[in-house]
Amino acid sequence: MTLRHITELYAEMANLSTESVVLDTCCGTGGFLISAMHMMIKKAGNDTEKIQKIKENNLIGVEQRPDMFALGTANMILRGDGKSNIYLGDSFKLKSELL
């Protein structure tokens, strides 16, 4: 698990916008995705349409370990990401192969 101050630093360094798409190919518990989501939502202000789009479409994770996949998915759901786009499988496979 990556510490929150590290995930927040990396989200800040990435200079995310509300239109950014964040892909974490080894997402583990979802820490980087959560920090990115919080930063992007903050930048969206009160624009509920942008916030919904961020939650539903702009955060994607892949995790190979079933236990970490379960934790990452639960973490994202508990933080209200709207629709968890975390896939169980090898990050080198095509998205269609992960479904």
C-alpha cells in the first residue's frame, strides 16, 4: 500500500485536469486512483456533470492479484467513484480480454 501523501504528490505532479484519464496498470488498493479522483473532483468545482464523468469514465485500474483487486474495487466503491473501472487480470492484455 502506498502512503496517501505519496499518492497525492504524484497526482499533483501529473497536473491532472477534469478531462484527464488515469490508468493504473497495477492498482493494488486503488490509492493512486483515489488521489487522482479527489484532485480531479476538486478541480471540477460544483459541476456535477464533470464530476459524474470523472467517476464513471476517467479512472481505470488493472490488478492481477484477486485479493488486491477486491480491496481496490471496494476502496473505490466506498469512496463513491460511481462505477468501478477496475479489472482483474494482466495489465498487458487488451481490455476486451479482461472482461
